[in-house]
Amino acid sequence: MPQTPAHETPSSPQNTPSPTPREPDTTMAMVVYGLLLAGMVSGFTPLIGVVIAYVYRGKGPDWLDAHYRYQIRTFWIGLLYGLIATVLTLVVIGVPLLIALAVWMIIRCVKGFKGLQEQRPPSNPTTWLV
């Protein structure tokens, strides 16, 4: 049986550290949700958020990419709903629609934040509703 030199230790499964899986970075996805919500006050931050979502889409695990797709869809669908509601303010029905749009945006972003914390995709990223 060959002897191991004194300065070397035999390798065994206990001696080799196992690599720990890295947690995906969800910081930018959270920033995008925050920018979408801040858009209800500032108006221009969702545009910054959608650019970030386009840049980071495809650079993470599937569940994180689903969040970026959800954020992009939230921006474009929200823009469409907002334009329709703004035009309909001429016949007064647009005001409650703008309030409904704000509630819709809050619900989608809160659901997204919750999904990010649980590291799972949004329940239905292709929906036009919540």
C-alpha cells in the first residue's frame, strides 16, 4: 500500500468543500418594480424601469426572466390603459379608470415583489389583468 507523504493529506469527500450555489441577484428586478410604482407620482420612472428590464432580461434563471417579462408587459399594458383612460376623461369615465389603473399597478408590483422574495415566477406573467 503506497504511503502518502507527510505534507500531503489524502483527499476525501469530507476535506473538499462543496461549492455553494449562488443566489440569483434580484436587486435590479426589485428596483424595476419600485420604479414602476414611483411612476404614479413622477410619471417618467417607469420608462427607466422598462429599459432596465429589457437590459437584464435573459441574464438570469428562468423564474427571474419571467419577472422581467412581467415588468415589461406591466409597463406597456399600463401605458395603453393609461392612454385610454386619459382620453376617456373627456367623458368623465376616465377618472375612475385612472384610479383603477393605479390599483392595478400596485397589485401587479406587490405580487411581483412577493414572487421575488420567494424566488418564484409571477403566477401568470402573460395576463392583461392582475
